[in-house]
Amino acid sequence: QVQLVESGGGLVQAGGSLRLSCAASGGIFSINAMGWYRQAPGKQRELVATITSGGTTNYADSVKGRFTISRDNAKNTMYLQMNSLKPEDTAVYYCNADIRKYLSELNYRAYWGQGTQVTVSS
């Protein structure tokens, strides 16, 4: 019912930039924290960046100074601006959001997108 759809991935040379988007839809009362995660082949999924509903951000050390997470609450959309990309940034990037569908729900629940591929060539 609730869906998160990522877009904006692709192939880019080292030093280039990409902007990822994550759009949430399907009956939503509110979205609390959101985040971007990534998973490279043969590795565990790791946190890239998170953002609260109020705009407080947190970044993995590996992307600080290069990536910027943001959100548009009116559009239920989150973004990840990725600059100075490195080959080690190559991974499938996943959108995560903590969502309440109804006012009466006690807790937020975590939802995940299907991912978008980012490939950085050297």
C-alpha cells in the first residue's frame, strides 16, 4: 500500500554528481525520519544519511562533505545530492522512511524502496 520509489541512479565518472529522489505514496498520515542506505555486491547494507522530520541530518563518515540529504515534506519526497563521487560509492541505494498511515497509529513503521543503482567508474 505505502510505496517508496527511488529514482535518479545511473552511471557516472569519478568526480561527477548524481541526485537521487525518493517519493512516498499510498495513504500517509505523517513521515518521521527518512534515510538513505546502500548495499554494494557482497556487502551488508549500510547507512548513508538520515534526516528527521524537522530537518536534522546525520551522515556516514565516508560521505560527509560530499553528500547532502534533504526532504520536501509537502511532497513526501526525499533527496540525496551526491557530489565528488568515488568508485567506492558504487552500490544500490535504498530509501527508508518511518511512516504513520493514520492518526490513531501508535508507532511509525519502517518502509523500504526497491533501490536504484549507482555506478561510479574510475
